[in-house]
Amino acid sequence: MGVREGFQQLYGAAPEGVWAAPGRVNLIGEYTDFNEGFVMPLALPHTAVAAVSRRSDGVLRLHSADIEGPVVELHLDALVPRTNTSWAAYPAGVVWVLREAGHEVTGADIHLSSTVPTGAGLSSSAALEVVTALALNDLFELGLSAPELAKLAQRAENDFVGVPCGIMDQTASACCEEGHALHLDCRDLSVRQIPFDLASQGLSLLVVDSRVKHALGDGAYAERREGCEEGARRLGVPFLRDLPYAELEASLARLSDDRLRRYVRHVVSDDHRVGQVVALLDAGDVRAIGPLLTEGHVSLRDDLRISCAELDLVVDTAVAAGALGARMTGGGFGGSAVVLVESADTEAVTKAVEEAFAAAGYTAPRVFPGLPSAGARRLS
């Protein structure tokens, strides 16, 4: 059953509209967004879809086709940050943020369905937030731009849900374009759409979901964020983005704390890798980005220490089987990896990874193409 039919069945009337917002994979630039650095995500074909109608009585009704349970009914005046730990906190947080920002949102009925895998590092939560924000923006005629909606959605996750994420996931969901990767400057939020048509080059990007679930609310993400901020303070820069790559080694020598040294090295070098990838894509040399992806994974594994055995196995196996490059993507401690392959090698690399997982006794991974897709939009 589609969300339109599901909405009608739940609420007894047709919705005013249906909207979609995608999940994302990040090609390069990890843990750089909250350091006001650079990232390069692309939207996936997988989306959160919402059928929505306005209410005028201060009531918010939420339902998910993907999660067992009744309609969640909330009163807008009673929304309190960090008190709801269920999936409903994400759309409810968006409503709270819009009202906190002075926007006249008087209630809504929302029915959601999502094909974005949860816990796979593909931003299922950002997709929920952005689709809710876009629907309410349209229905209540708030006049907010896609980047503004992304900022509000980020604030919902930071302040209402309580996860200190950066701006990348929400911006990717709101702003990506089909056939492009998004080069985002997380300081001024300027974006540039970088053509990323792999098929025309005989290439494919595989997304490998390790099936290891991650939860960023458990403190590991926040610990690394705090460590990056402390490193910037000790080096006398506002953010690690302000530390020139050419001065990295000299700066590291000034830090006595190994943990901070590792975090600083990862962030500054990953910002540099984003710039290298942009230059290669601009030059049309897509294959040459492969080694930079693998180099980024080594940094995430050894310096940031957010990988896991399953993700390391994906990367090592894929590269050994002929992939041009691979890296974990997202917040880490599980989730997914991206693998750049010659299209002709897709089957062989996929088979090698699946066999390696079976030999190690791991749950079989889920492998699918990472097709650069459209950002948030109204469907009907």
C-alpha cells in the first residue's frame, strides 16, 4: 500500500500532498562537517516518503508504515526537547524547531514510509526530518529555501533529538541533484553540484551495508566532536578547517595528547582529500579518486578509530578483488562502505565481499548501486 492510501485509511481523508527526501552516502570528507570543513555526499534512490495534511488545532499525528504501532498523537504546546527517544522524535523535532523559529505551524497529520536502511550510516533520520520540513514548508507557505530547511532539520536533530550531528546529511537530502555529487562548504553552506556520471565512464559506485547497526547517540560521536574542538582550541584556530594542510605536521608536533593528535590529523587530511577529489572530477579523471577513498578509510580506521572489523573486511576484500578504491562512509561503528569499481568488475567484487563475510561468520552484507539521485521534492 502506498503512503497516499495508507494516509486515507489512517486518517479518513486524502492527504493534501506527498513528498520525498532521500538518504545519502558520503563519497569523501568524514567528520569534517562540524569542523566547518568540506564534504562531498550524493543522494541515494532510497527515500523517506510522507503523505501530509495540515491541522489547525495544535495536534500532530504521526504514523510510520515501517514500524509496528498505533498513530502517535502529540500536542504542539507540549513538545519538549530530548524527552522522546522513538522514531517520532525526528518529525516532531522539525515541527518544534519551525515553531521555535516563529513559523505558524498549527498541526499536521503525517504518514511516513521509508526505503532508507536504518542504522546503515545512510542518513535515514535526516531523510525523515527533511521530508517533514519540506512538506510543512509547502503546506504552510513558509517560503524557506532548501538550505534553510536543511539547517532547521539539523537543529531538530541537535536540539530536540539530542544528536550533535553536523549539517551534511540534511543538506545532502535537501539539496542534491541527480547525476551529481554535492561539494558542500560547511562554513558558509555554499554548494556546488559536481557532475558524477559514473556509467558514462564505465564505472559503478557500490554501497555495501555491513548490517552492523550503529547508534550515534551513544557518546562516541560526541566524544570525537569534543576532541576536535579541543584540538582546535589548543592549536589556536576557531575550527580545524582553519588549519592549513601544509602546516599539519608542525601543528601535530605541538600536541602532546595522542588522541587529539589523531583526530586533528584525520580532519585536516580529509578536508585536503575532498579538495583533491574535486580537482580530479573537474579534470574528468574519475578513476584516480579510488586511492583517495582507500586512503580516507585508513585514516578513519587508524586515526579516528570509528571503523569495525566488518567495514575493514569490505574495504580490504574489495580492493584486493580489483576495486579502484573503497572506504567506510557515515558516522562509523558499523553501517556502510562505498566501493568504486569498473562496471565490468561489479559482480566479481560483490561476490568476493559476500564470500569473505561468509568465511568470517558475519551476517551477509547488502550490496546495491549508489546512483547519484535527486534531493527532496514534492511527488504529488
